[in-house]
Amino acid sequence: MNLGGLNDLYRQLIIDHAQHPHHHGELPAASQTITLNNPTCGDVIKLAVTFADDRIEQIAFSGEGCSISQASASMMTDLVQGQTLTQAKKEIQVFLEMLMENPAASQDDPDELLGDAAVLAAVIKFPARIKCATLAWKALEQAISEEEAHE
Ligand code: ZN
């Protein structure tokens, strides 16, 4: 794969998702609402999730921040809406491992599991931006663990 092409794909997908984020908004009847911020960049993600039958029935995010934080939230919500908690937890794990340079922990291929979000692997080259990319995923991880704690 040509690195220049990968960078173009990375840039274009980030721009598309940041300018036109999917699942952007509020869920008044959410089961869990988690707000996380990344003070080093000023990103805020407020994630609202409705759970039903061990699935993510509906998910939406609001807040503000840099293009990477917004694009990552858009990609994440696209990926997990309708999925089981087991599947979503696996994807969170693979995503966080992808950005922590910890490939030994998982045999799973981010390209197969993560959809558009797999392009965020490129953020590993910009260590100051990793927290921007992981913020929404950590919010989902927290929403799922709160939900499971209350079952
Ligand atoms: Zn940021």
C-alpha cells in the first residue's frame, strides 16, 4: 500500500466525518449519558446510549472539539449502533490497542472490525492527538460498564 494514498484516505475520511458527523445530537431517553473531556485539546464528548436486550439500540453524541475527536465519535457511533455489547466491547478493545501500539494483545484485524475508524490508526504518528481519537471510545466503554453494573 502506498503511504501517500493512505494519508489521503485518512485525511478525507476525517474531514467528511468531522464536517458531517453521523449520529450527532441528543437522546432524551438514554439509558446512560457519559461526558468525557480531553483538557489538553479542549475536546468534549457527551455520549448518550439507549440499551435494549444486550444491544446498543440507539447512540448519539454531542459536544465539541477538534476534527479528530468529532470524526472518531462519528465513526464509532456508526460502527456500534445495533450491535451487541460483546461485539462493541471487542471493538473498543481493538481500537484502543491499535492506538497504544500493543498488537501482541490481540489477533484481530482493525481493518476488518472497525470500519472507517480503522483509518484512525494513522493518529499513532501524532502522539498528542491520540487522546482526541480515543475519547469517544472511552465514553462508550464507560457507558457499557455503567449499564452492566446496574443490571
Ligand atoms: Zn482534539
